[in-house]
Amino acid sequence: MMLNFLASMRLSALIIGFVTVTAVAETAPEFRAERLEGGKFLLSGALGDKILLLHFWDSCCSGCREALPAVDSIAKAYRENVKVITVSTDSPKSQSKVKPFLKTNGYTFDVILDPNLEIRKLFGGTETPFTVIILPSGEIAFKKAGAAPDEVGILGAALDSLIKPNNNH
């Protein structure tokens, strides 16, 4: 089922032209980061009984701004099974814009900071927006680079394919 989904996602990516979806079977690299609201984030501490969706974005990136409402929708719709953590790649110079941007748009998801793109590079990301889905076991199940017109549909289909086999929905 996962292979059929991924094959269809690759076809969709080819049709759309600017989205790359990748199936991977590797363990997520451990990392630490600062939380926007203060404190430390440790990947292994975030893994639990839920799937983890990491979404890399930048407040100055138009594609990122277009994708964030979809990420917010996914965070709300899948909150029972998925923990959404967004990763701001804003530089130290533009980090002061992040909190006001989130507040203005009513976003409530957790945000960690990656001002030097080190975390994104750990996951093989070369552009923003960039999304990674990690299973509770720590295995990376999905990567997607770029913004898509149907971001909710793409992320929702990926999550559905991972949740249903595990939770018998």
C-alpha cells in the first residue's frame, strides 16, 4: 500500500513539477534545537506513540507562507495520531518576525529554530518548505520538498497510509 501511495505521489510530483516526494527507509538523525518559546527540543524526546511531522519553513518564503495553513490544518485534523513540529529556518536577523507572524495567522503549532539550516541538512533538505514524517520508531517514512497546491491532500494521504495500518481506522 505504501509503495502504491508513493508511486502515485511521484507521478503527482512529476505532474505538478515543483514538488519532490521521496520514500525513505532510514533512521532519523538525533538533534537538539532551541524552541521559539524557550527551552530545548530533543528529537528522541519528541518521539513517542505518535507520528512526528517536521515542517521546515521561513517567514520570508512565499511558498512556505502558502504551505503553513495546510500544515496547521493537518496539525488540527490529525492531533490524535500526529505531533506537528515546525522548524523555522529564519536567520537570527529575521527571527524577530516569527512570533508576530504566527500570532497574526493564528498558528499554534510548536516551533523550533534552525537558523543555520543544520537540522534541515541532517534530513537531506536543500530547499524550503521541506517536510519530513517520522514514525514513532524513529524511521523516516516520507520526505517532501517544495509547496504544492494540494498540500493538505498530499500530507493527509501520506499520514493516512501510515496511520491506518497501525491503528486499524
